[in-house]
Amino acid sequence: MAYLKAARTWSVPAALEVSRSGVGAHAWVFFAAPVPAETAQQNDLADALILSGWF
């Protein structure tokens, strides 16, 4: 939830998907232009957004 809260703080389109097990979840972030998977999968949302040119 903290990840989604950070995304919303920066007005980044994101969605939460609960995993099939119901124990975990996945956050989906939507970029306006293609972003390499390596960049998008950075552990830190801010780093991924900066490297992708969001800011």
C-alpha cells in the first residue's frame, strides 16, 4: 500500500492486483511511453520514475 500511496502522491497511474493466493499483491504502474523492463522494475519507485523520464 505504501507503494501505491507514493504513486498517487506523484500522480502516477498505478493499480493494485491481489495475487491468486490472496496473501500478496502486485502494483502495476502505467507509463505514457515505453519503458525498459529493467528500469520499470527498480526497487524504488522514485528511481524508476526518474530513470524513465517521468520527472
